[in-house]
Amino acid sequence: MKSTGVLAELPLAFIGAGAMGEAIIRGLLVKHLVEPGAITAADPHAERLEVIRRRFDVHATHDNLVAVRKAKVVILSVKPQVLPTVFNDLHGVIPASALIVSIVAGADISSIASGLAHKAIVRSMPNTPAQVGEGMTVWAATPAVREPQRRQAEAILNALGHQLYVEDETFLDMATAISGTGPAYVFLLMEALIDAAVHLGFSRSDARRLVLQTIRGSAIFAEQSTVHPAEMRNTVTSPGGTSAEALYQLEKGGFRTVISDAVLAAYKRSVALGNLGNRGGSRSTGKSSRSGRSE
């Protein structure tokens, strides 16, 4: 099936071909938004490039300059500590008409704009479920991003699952604490429930099956419902029943307060990491390796 939509026949360059870069490539191709031949992935690891080339039949290179030379959209999908190398490689060489979409954690728009000498930038915060097409991505854009480019960004981020645009970049630090870090909270809850089930006597495999389906079903039920979560909770909480007793213990242990404190701590850490990255400078003065390690 030939690709259609705002990304059809648009040259895309991926700087970094790790897990998240691969997730975007897979989503774009599965949804027939681009053709494999329109994608070029750059990564320093030969074995990683071979995997990407074999799985998706896209172009692959070790050279960041080669990847972006004709690109209309450049996706930055590297680890934050690799950005100085990427900035060294690509400062001032990305075509002025191209859109940059960054999924680099903690890298704010101003540092990317300075490091690449570019104006049309989308900064986004995806989360781990994006790797299975069920992610939640929050994004913001600079004024230089034109309306057609906004639609392109939406299409790219929709390939990871769902997306939410915000006017103010500061909401990305908040999103980091909620949706970005959120899967870790859920995984910890899963782990605790599985351990509790094993303690009661279930085998670990049966416990895992019970817990995962309970969480999955509850999320789907909540998504399809129009009522507040508190009301849904009340429907399964009979006076003097098992849920009432369990919830009493959770509230007694400060469950809500601990969650709130965890989210606030994650938000403050996100802000601090962003500030640290800005103090670290936007460009490295060392020798360029023409590559970026993948995210």
C-alpha cells in the first residue's frame, strides 16, 4: 500500500536509531505514512544500523551529515549526553526549511535551537508504551513551525500512539512527571500486586496474568467511561466489603500523598536536569565523530 497523508514522499532523517527511533519508524511504516525509501537512519553502531536496515528496508548511515542533507524532517532520538556531538556535526547544516522533532529527554527548545542554529523545532516527551504504539506524547513548537509542519509533527507523534499539543514548553516538564515517568509508577504497582498475589499463594506466572489483565481492563474501562475515577471506585466498594478494607489501608498509608510527592519530585528533577543541560553548553568543542549514540 502506497503511503498517503502529510508525510507522503517526505524525506525523513533519524539521528539515533535506538528503541524510540525504531518505534517511530515502525509506526510510520505500519500506518503507511511514509515509504521505507524516504527514511534515513543515522547511528554509530554498525549492528544497530544493520537491524534497522533489515527490519524496515530503510537507508542507514554512520554519518549524520549524510542523513540530514536532503531531509525535510529531522528526528532527534539520541541520549541527552550525546547532543553535544550531534550539535558539533549538524550546527548550521540542516536545511533551513526542515522541521526538527526532538524526543531527547531534558533538552529544551532554546538549547536545541542554539546547538543546531535552527528555528523550526518541535520538542516532545513520549513515554515507554510508545514502543508498542500505545504511547502518550506531549509536545510544543516554536513560532517558526508552520501549520503544515505542525500537521507533520502530529502525524509523526501519532505513530507512537497518542499526542497532546501544549502552547507552553513548561508543560513538558509537568508531562515528564505524569506521562513520561508514569509507566514506572504503574510498573511498581504491578510488581507490588504480583508479589502480594504470590504471598497469598498464587504461582508467579498466574499472579502476573491476574495483575496485568486487571490493570489493562481497568484502564480500558476508565477510557470508555464518562464518569470520574472516584465514582468508578465507588461502584466496586461495598460498605464493609473487601475493597473498602483494602482502600482504608491504602489511605491510612498515605497512598495519595505518596503519589503526589513522587510526581512533584519527578517534576522538580526534570526542571533541574534541563537547567543542568543548559549550563553544560550547547556545543562541544571536541573532535566530531559524525555520529550520535541511539536512544
